[in-house]
Amino acid sequence: MPEDTSTPGPPVAQLDKKKSIILGIIGLAFIVLIFWKVIPQIGSYADALSALQSMGPMSMILIIVSVLIYLVFYGFPFMAAAPGLKYWRSEQVNQAAFAISNGVPGGGAVGLAVQYGMLTSFGITATASTAAITAVGLWSSFVTLGFPILGVGALVLAGQNGGGYVLTALIGLGVLVAVIVIFVMVMRSESLATKVGKIGNCVIKPFAGRIKALQGLDLVAPVTKFRSSMYELLKRRWLAITVAQVAVSVAQFLILYFALRGVEGWDSAGTSILVAFAAFAISQLGMMIPITPGGLGTVDAAMIALMTKFGVATGAATAADLVWRAASFVPQIVIGIIALLLWYRKAGERFATTKVEPTSGSPVESA
């Protein structure tokens, strides 16, 4: 049956080549600057190399196992957000988008379009695909904002002085609560969604005269449309999406923890898991700085600085971060490229057997 024309269209990747090149160069410059100048001021590459050389085979096995767990968990978010989507296809969608978003300058928009294309090619409707992409993106942001709060709590439980980070936690908590309250209001009823849209109009009104993009903008329609497209999904699947997203972040932390304990040596007391988690969780705020892909460099610098501040040796902190970054970044890029190539081949075969029905204009598969 032809799809209803009222369903939302795909996220369009309107990629400005000149802008993408400039942003790519800026991002690359920041990455080089951070790893070349910033990290050596807070860590030590030489000490990191020595620490890595002392890592035993058991530590390597634990890191490999944690990486495998992380990669497995990475396939669950879209499976949770798109009912009916099989696990491997969910893994393909997330890994391919990761490879594009983190490996291509300005690849975020392209990654969204690829996610949409893959989901629809797997039989997920346009409306459900858009809702799934939105839900996964939103929940990822919720976890990123929520983890620093948990990190400060872990720091206090570990007996560390978390006073210097209380303000950060309070800011994160305030932003998270505000976002969740607005989100719940929008989801609760159409009348509340309309009120949120009207409040938004009042907020942007003073800026409309100065910002051309805001002139004539009415938020009521997009807010109510957002609610109608997301309500049924989130009503049934919000818990599954939450568990899937938290599991991904926890698995990524385990890579860091096993790397840190590996370079410190398991024969000593070493850094407690609460302190390691605090450094990992608070550093995730670097993900909110949209300069480098995946927080590359910004998160690393913050993580090393936090670990050394919490008592970890500079060499161990630097080595653990480098192992964590390589182990959680490189395999995903490789798997993402493979997933994308496999999907492209299958999609090509599928579209090759598709013809357009002259009377309706809707694609139907040929016999």
C-alpha cells in the first residue's frame, strides 16, 4: 500500500561542502592542539607508554571482553526505539551512523539521513523511523546530562571532596530537570503541548527582530506535531530505550576502568571504581562541546585532568584514557564501515528489483 503522504519525510542532509571543510579543519586543529599541547600539560605520554608496557595479559583480556560487551550493547538502542527491528539490523544502523558522524567532517546530518534510509529499507515506516531516530538522540543527550550528576554522587561516596564539582552537578541537574519537565508536559497532553509552544513563542519573540530565522516562526505547530509522532512510541518503549542507552554508557565506562586498573596493576589497591566512574561521568560534559566528533580530545583532556586530580598517577591516567579512546572508537569505525557496505549492497539488490507503478507512483517489488 502506498504510504500516507502526511507522514514526515526523511531527515535531509543538506551538506554545505565549504562549511563542512572549514568545520573539519577547525575540528582537526582542535584535536591536534589538545593531544599535542593540552594533554602533555596534564598527563605524560612517556609515562603512559611505560604503564602500557607493564600491562599483563589478564588485563588485556578484560579490556577485550569489555569492548565486546560495549559493542553488543550498542546494538540495543534502535532495537528498543523501533519495535520490530531485529538486533543485527539495529546494530548496523547505530554503528554505520557512528562511523559517518565521527569519521566525516560535518557528518552528523549525513548520519541522520543514513539512519533513516537504513531503517526504512528494513521495513520500518517513515513515521516510526523518524520517531526512533529522535528518541535515541534525545535519550543519548539525557544520559550525557545525567551522568555528571551521578559522577559527583560517586565522588562523595568514595570519600573524595566533591565540593568543587557540586556547582557543575547542580547546573547539569537544573538543565536536565528543565528539559525533562518540558518534555513530560509536551507528552502529557496536546493542550499542554500547545501551551509549551505558546510559551516558546513568547521566549523567542524579543529575538525575532534581530534573527531572520526566527521571524514568523510559530512553535505551536512543530511542538504538537512532535508530540503526535512520539507519544505512542515513548508511552510503550521509554523504559527499554532508557535501559539500552544507560547500558551503552556503563559498558563504555568498564573499558576505561579495566584499562586504568590494568596499567596500575591488579596487585595493588589502585583507584576505586567510584573514583574512576566519577572521572568518566563528569568528563562526559565534553560531549556537549560540538567542536570535535564524539568529544574526541575534549573528553580525553577532561578525563585525564579529573583522574590526576583524584589521585591517579599522570602516566596511568594518560595510558588508561588512550586505551579507552582507541578501544571504544576504532572498532566502531571499522564495524560501522563494514555495516554500511553490507547494507549498501543489500539495499542495492533490493532497489534493483523495485519498479514504479505508473498509476500510483508507489514502489512495488517486481516478481
